[in-house]
Amino acid sequence: MADNASVTSALLKRTVYRNLMKDYLPFPIDRKLCARWAGGIPEGGSSIIYTSMMYQMAPMFKAYESLLPRAARLRGSERLASLGKFLFKPKRAELERAYAILRNIASMLSKSDVDFGYLHEKEPYSGAILIELGMRDEFIEYGKKLTSFFTGLGVERVITVDPHTTNALARMKEYVPSRLEVVNYLSLIDGARGEGKFVLHDSCLYARHLGLRDSIRQSIGRTGISLAEDRMVTGKGTAMCCGSPVGAVSPDLGEKIAEVRARALLSVGGSVMVMCPMCYQALSPHIKGLKDFAEVVR
Amino acid sequence: MSSEWEEAIERSTRNNVPEVWRMLEEHPYLESTRVELRKAKLRVLDNLDEFIGKTMEAVTKSGGVAHLARDAAEARDIVDRIIGGREHIILSKSNVAYEAGIRQHLRDRGKDVWETDFGEYLLQIAEEEPSHIITVALHMTKEKFGRELHRNLDESINEDSTPAEMAAAVRRFLLGKYDTAEVGITGANAVAADTGSVALVENEGNIRMTSVRPQIHIAVTGIDKIVPTLGDAFKEVMIQAAYAGSYPPTYINVTTGPSSTGDIESQIIRPATGPREFHLVLIDNGRMKAAADRELREALLCIRCGRCYFACPTYRVMGKEWGKPPYSGPTGVMWNAIVRGDSSAAHMCTHSAGCREVCPMDINIPRVLEYIKYTDFKKMEEGGKK
Ligand code: SF4
């Protein structure tokens, strides 16, 4: 299993990196489709909402993941690249859901008097997958390219909407110093309101890597939503991953981790909430009615 | 993922995690102790050569013999030379002895070798590999213990026997072994550079017996276990025990050279009642190289408390299949890279970072594993491997 993981990772590295350096996309992706949610948001500006296409692409990530181990067995990155030409498209309903989430985030930001534009079809991918898989040199190279891309467009502040992008940009600054300000939307939506009681599946990146576990709970608390907690399931050192990050390397392992996590969450309560599109992809097959935070607040 | 594994890891997590919380809450001074210990261990890693020299000198001064093995093969040779023609050997659980393949090597040479830790003994008779760095037979349920004992030790024990009945059967067997053993091999939780003392922590009493009953005591451990002073060694055993979930520990053993008495005219006479010879075998096996690497050396701070295992989703699913025993789980995957140069398991890390939250040494395990993945890619490129 582990040896296969090395080969799959190496394959990912070559394919994804090549695509990114070519046109800022990890896989062949329909940019129009990714930008369709944002009608009415001004193009560019010094402050932008940055989706990194995560909500829109999350279902496609899964489709590519399931291809990778097969391609690794065939030792054929070229074959994988050609499979990529098929251009996976998320289902209509999945896309509509992603659009609704992003529109809601944009509307909550506007309601909180935050100014922002959007890069629409020019929006690049953050490079998160490179750093998460340990491809540091490639991440740094891509980071330089991405940083100058933003600077070239006069972007000074980036408002992120998902943990993978937020984490990637934080890591990027370790290696590629820049003046780019990175702020997550959760810290900006003062006036958001919601109701009900949920079990929160923490994003590992938000809660532990970025140290936001407590501030996120405060943000949620301010909306009127309450959380059901069980120290053994939702504690800082006990809350486990949804399995998604390892899915690209070993889909089987990712799937089993998701099953275990879903069981644990459901033991705390029936209404479960996530804050990440990848967590949603991993857990939704196992948790009926799973919601993203941006689906339960306005 | 077998259902037996699921059952076993679920039960152990439910037992261990709240126990550690309780101990840390009841003994708040452990918090500052662990911070001091990290600092002390970093001091050694900054000057490893010097501390190895100091330790070996102190062991010699205390009447013991210090050995330094570059790798596992050299460690086995040293142990062979010490044991010579002696036949009866007992071992207390030691990951480093396992890493060096000592038990298997001695068995291959026809020696009568027995593990004295209950879990390790069970693994020995069941011919299985350890699944956790402390609770080595964590993958075995009580029922499996019963079946193995029935088959290999005592027919009156079966899967319906109580844990106390099982423990009694193993105890009877081991007590006989202590009587005949000529050599006792232990590991070390910490080695004090200023006194040459070896500190070991345990609950079963087998380490105490193994280090005192036979006339020769060999402690086999890694150079990463060296701490500046005997005071630091006590800190390490305290923290190891607490974060492993057994605080206060039943026994803390300290050995400084062979047994001695000063009762006749205040002259130091060796031996007294305990061992006649004490040997410390320090193993490098990749540790020195790791200490020189700014990112990898964090792993050398590990005190093997095993707490990170219970916070890890990959381990939860894969168990001992993640890594290579005795080094599985989050810390084990780092250790495989250090002692075996095997980085492949690191790619299965899902960077949940629960391990980092619970680690008493504040090791940023996901970051070390990310670095190991990174170096693995580099090796692949250099080797022209896919
Ligand atoms: S890495 Fe930390 S938590 Fe894991 S065994 Fe070592 S000291 Fe304990």
C-alpha cells in the first residue's frame, strides 16, 4: 500500500505541477463553469474573494483521485493526462450547490460592508495539493508564479473561503515573502445569522494547522448556531480527519477514514456541519443531510 | 481493516485518552516538566557527539562497560560478544532491541530467549509483530489473548478466561524464567550523561527483575535517549509514563553500573547481590545523520509515549500496517525514515495534526512527515525512479 502511495504521489507531482505551471490549473477544468456563480461581482480590484475553485471543483477532485491509482499501476502519466482531456464535469446539482454556497458567502461579506472583486475566469488555483503532498520545491516555484500573478493584477488582499486555500497561502508566505494580505471570510462576516444545533466536523487545516479552532467556535456562536460537543470526538486532539487529503494517494484509505469519522460524528448528533468542500465530498456519502456552514447561515 | 482491529483500537482509545487527560489534570506540574524536558533534549541534539562521549565516560566510571554501535549488525555483534556461551536470556520490551533484531538473532543462534513484558511475550508465542510502541499487543483483544495462551502455554486458559486468570498463567511461566536467566536485556527510557545511569519506567515489575536477577545486565538503546543529567532522566520517565497513561508508574528503575556495596570498611565492592556486569549498548543506526538535519531531528525528541497513535486517523484504519514494526503509527513512520531510510509510509499521512496536538515533546509530526515525503520525492528523482 505504502509503495503504491509513493508511485501515485510521484505521478501526481508530475502531472499536477506541469498543468499548474502551464495555466494555473491542477487538472483540466472548465473555468467558465467555475466562474458562473459570480455574476454581478466586479472584475478584479485590490481586494478579491478567492475561491481557488475549491467548492466548484471538489466533486471533480474525487473523480481524478479514483483515476490516479489506476494510472499509477499503468505507470502512465501521459495516459492520465489524456484521460484528463475528458474534462470531468460535476453534476448539475453539485454545481448549483457550490454556486449557492459561494453566492451566500459573497452576500454575507457584502452585508458586513466588505469590499471585494473577483477574478472570474482568470482565477488561478492556489497550489494547495502540492504542499499537502510534500512537493515543496514545486510549491515554491508555483508560489512565485502565483504571487507575481496577484501582484501583477494589483491584488493586495485575498479573502479565502476554504481551509485548503487559506493554509496554502499561509505556507506560501513562509517561502515566498509578499505583502499579500490573506484573510478568511469567517473572520469578516459580522452580521451572519443562523439557527439550530450541529455537530461540527472541524477542518484539520483550520482547527489545528492554522490554530483557528477557538475563533471559529466564537464566529459560529455569534450567528446563533449552537454546537454539540463530545471531547472524544470533537476535541482538538481527538477530532480526526475526513480522509480527503490522503484520497489522492490512496482512495481506499481515504474512504475508510471517512467512514470511521462519519460514525464518530453521528454518535454525537444527527445534524452535522463542515466548513470545507473537500470534507463535504468525503463525508456526505456517509452522513445524511450534511451541511456546509455557508448553507446554514445567512 | 479487520473487525478485530477495529474493536481493539476502539477499546484502547476509549480507555487511554481520558486516562491521560485525568492524569494531566491531577498533576499540573507535568506541563512545565515536559517543556523543560524538550529543552534538555534539544541541548543534547545540538552537541550529540560530546554527550555520547560524556555518557560513555560516566558509564565506565561507574564500573560498567559502554559500547557504541554504528548500526544494527554492530549492535548484534556486541551483544553476542557479551553473552558468549551463555544460554538463558530474558528480555524486557525494547523497541531498539527489536529494531536491531536482537531477539530473533539470539533465537537463530539457538539461545533460550524469552520476552518478559506480558504483551511482548504474547507476541512472541503468537509469532506476531507489535502494533503500538508501548501497548505492543494493542491489536489483540482479550479473546485473542485467551486463544493464544490456550494454544501455547496453558490449556486451562481460553477466550472466556478473565484477564486476571490470563495474567496469572503468564506470571507463573515468567517467574520460572527469571530463576534460570543468565543475561537480562532491557532498553532505556533515558540515559543520564552526567552519571551514566539508565532510567526505565514500567508497571509489571519485569524490567526490575530483568535488570537485577541475571548476573549480566545489558541495556540496549538509541543515542537519542541521552539526556544531560540524572534529573532530566527522571523528567523523561515521568513524562513518558504520564503521556502513556500510567501515572504514577508502579516502578522507576535506575541503574548506574553493576551492583555494589560499601558496607565493608566503606570500600566499594562489586558485585553485591545484583548483576556482576552492566553494559550499555548505544545505537546510532541513522540517528546521528538525523540529528544533523534541522527538520528530521525533531523526531529524535520522541520519548515513545505512544499518545500520537490514538490521535491518528491513518493509524486508526491501518494499524501496524502503517510503517514497519516496531515503528508504525505517526512517530513510527518518522522512525522508519531515520533507521531504515524507508520513507514510503509518510505518503499515507493525512496531515490531521491531532498527533501534534497531543505530543508532549511538541513535535510537529505532520510537518516532519511532509519533509520526509519531500525528501522521498528527491530521492526518487535522483534514483530515476518513478
Ligand atoms: S511523537 Fe510525541 S506523542 Fe508520539 S510517541 Fe513520540 S513523544 Fe509520544
